[in-house]
Amino acid sequence: MNRKELEPDSSPQAAFGARIRSMREAKGWMQEGLAERTGYSSTHISAVETGRKMPTLRFSRRADRAFGIEETVDTFERQWREIRHGSLLEGFPQYVGYEGRAVELRLYNIGIIPGLLQTPEYARALANSAVRRGAIVQEQADERVSFLAERQAALVRPNPPMLFVIMDESCIRRPIGGADVMDAQLARLIEVAEMPNTLLQIAPYEIGELRTFDLPVNLLTLPDRSVICYAESQVQGHLERESTSVLPMLTAYHQLQAEALSQKASMAMIRQLRKGTS
């Protein structure tokens, strides 16, 4: 039987296929064996393994079940999402895999409302701006907005995570998408603040040098109580798991919480801004 040599470094799709083959062979299964366990034909398995056929979400989930890796962080579903969302910032798809499992989320943003709190219209305004600048194409913009909706569903799932949000004052003062879009976005922030699993605070300009972060930072507490940190520059996202690096970031977040306005005062600022009196 002819065996095609794989080149997993040639593309994310090829890496997916090579991993399927590697794990199948580690189990001692023929392609027919994996086909039987996933409900696909052996021809389909071969096409995915050799990179001739793009994997689907359905296939990825069935492969996870077949290999017994559904509850791990290295699922085929996660890898499929990385392929699908290749237009996203490097490092971000990996972060999202953890975000969906987190029991606590601590977010800090500058200039832009955090994605988990954005209205579709606000998100669309940002995505369309990137299209006009030539940074992405329209298909990628549509994908970003769709992907954001998937992430936001985690906030209303059974046993939702505790969500802590600190926004620099610039987030609520920077006009995005026009007056109507911005007003609806500010209204959405008030709604989120009323959720029982949410604490939302504004870090006002007046705190000056006491602001502990100069870039957006996300801190996730996982079910095993470990904490990971995700931070972004303009061109790259970085996921950090080492406690020696993450714990100082958690300390800095708590220090920023102490300097930020209370949720009550933060909501008062947002309401004043909506009225045009701030």
C-alpha cells in the first residue's frame, strides 16, 4: 500500500492531518478503524490525513470523542478553530480555547470595549474599519463578528464564569460607529453590570501613573484554579502559563481594581456620558 509522506509544517491543514494520522497509528488503528469510530469513510479519513480535504467542526468533534480527548486543551476542535480563524491575531485562538473553560475572567482594555461586551454593531464597525484600511478582507471581517458572538455565548451558559472587567476611561469616550452605535454600546455595558456574575469598573484618567497596565490584559482562572495571562501588542498575542510571570500580573490587576471607580460610580459615569453631560 502506498503511504504518502506528510509535511505538517506546510500548512495548518496539513498539521491537522498529520496529527490525526499520528494519533491513529499510536492507537494501532487502520484508517477503517477510525472511520468506524467517527462515522466517516476511510476515504474521507485518508483525505483529511493527507491534507486533501479540509476538516470540519463535526469531524473534529467526532475525532475528539474517538480519541478520548474532548475535555483536554489540545482538542481537534481547538485546532480546527485555529485553522478557521487564521485571520485572528497570533496566539488568540489558543487563548479562546481556555476562555471557554474559565471559571473567572479578569479583563483590562484601553481604547476599545472588550470583545465579550461588544454589541454586534460596535464589533461590525471595528471590523469594517479594518477592511477599509486593507488590513483584512470582508470575509475575514464577517468571520471576526461571527466568532465574537460564539465567545459571548459563554457568558450566558449554565454556571457562567465570574467576569471582572476594568476599562480605561478611553474605552467609553472613544466614539465608534457613530452616535447611535455608541449609545447602544454604553447601554449594553449597563446591562452587563447588572448581571449577577459581573463586576465592571472604569479606570478614570485621574489615576494617572497609578494605572498598572499599558496594554490590554486578560487573566483567566481555570477550573483547577491555575491562572493564565494573555496580552496583546499590535501584531501578536502572547499566552503565558508560568506562575512566576502570571502572578505579578494578577497582583497588578488587583492594584488597578483598588484605584478604579466602584461599579456604582462607573455606571454613573456611563449614564452621564449617554446624556451628554460628562
